[in-house]
Amino acid sequence: MTNLNSLSSWIQTQHLQVGTLQSYRQGFESHPARLIILRRFLQDSVAQRLSNFLRDEAEFRLEYGLYSTGDEAASDQAWLNAKEEDRFFRFSKIVGAFTQYAMGPNMLTYLRFRMAFQAPDFRNFFEQLSGLSLAWSDDFGSHSMKRGDFLRPHSDHNRNRSLALVIYLSPNWGPYLGGALNVIDSQGHTIKIEPEYNSMVVFDVAAGTTHFVDPIRSEAQDNGRLTIGGWYRKPS
């Protein structure tokens, strides 16, 4: 196995040990949904900077999605005209930073972290964890889900995607606020995953699963459920 010590500036060192990675892989491969959750994943200082950036400094844009248009965002008018059963998602995507925070320390951490996911060492970490061969991908971004936002059942097994991951970055988030990720395995069993701060869920999109996110409840704080996530693709 390749030495992954270069990732210690980003990832808590307990996740980088050979024995730990082997146990993660065994757990991942034996899970009925081919899924694993890593708690306290990022270094505390990294998680805090990323969380502060997304909460206070990043600019998000609300997007609507319809089942009839797939992953593509729908216009406000199309959303208003759509039947309820065609409404796929409502959440906000990051579009940048507010001017006064542009190129500040938190934004720079965010940009460097996004770039790090394209580096071979990060990809190798997830290959060792999952046992999958992974290709480079630019499919990583950030989302905010606030009161009333949701993501309905679907599969990510498209566009040559292979491994999905989501990092949760909302401190003090509790189950009473909603926003849990529900993964339904090929046998119809549901695994409910609460968005615990600085935890990461990783799952194989080709394992015959579907998933959805519970609606965010009215008690949720204004900055919402904050995540960084995306996919690694299959090798060409």
C-alpha cells in the first residue's frame, strides 16, 4: 500500500493507518449497501475553517430540480408549474464567496481542499478504503440545505460515477432538524445517517442502492445543513 502520510495535514491521522484502512475496506465491502461512515474525519482546524467559510462567507444560489429533467436545475417557473410528484430537489449550491471574504484564509482553505481531492494521494486513499479503481473527477462541490429543502429518492449510478462521498460541516446539528441521509440497499432496507459534524459517508453508487435526504425542518438554524461532496468516476 502507498504511504498516505502526506494527507495528515487534511485528515485525522487515525484514518491513515494501514490496519485502520484495511478494517474500513472490510467493513465497506461487507456492508449490504457498500457504505462506510468515518467520524472526526478532517483535522479539527480544517473542519472549522471549512465550516466557517460555508456558514459565513460563501455565497449560495437556490436551485430546483425535477425528475423529468434529471440532475439539471429547473427554472423557477418550471418548478412552480410542476406537479408535486415531479419535484426532485430543492437546495442551494455554492457559487463563490462574498466580496469581503474573497481570498481570505477560510476561502483559501476551501480552494486548496477542493484541489486536494484531485491529487493522486487523496484518490489513492479512497481506492484503499473501497477496493475500487478510481479516476480523476471534478465532481466535487458544496451545498446548503435550509428550512423546507429536500432531496427525494434517486440513484447516483450514472455519468460514469463510481464512489460517492459527503462530508458534513454543520456544528451542533441534531436529528430534530431533519436532513438525515437515507440509503436504501438492494434488499429494501434503509440505513439512516445523521449529518454529524466532521463525519463523512462513502458509498458505492453501483451497489444497487437509492438514497434521499429528509426535509430540513422549520427549527433549523438559518445557515442550514452544510456539506462538501461529490463523486470519483470509473476509470476510462
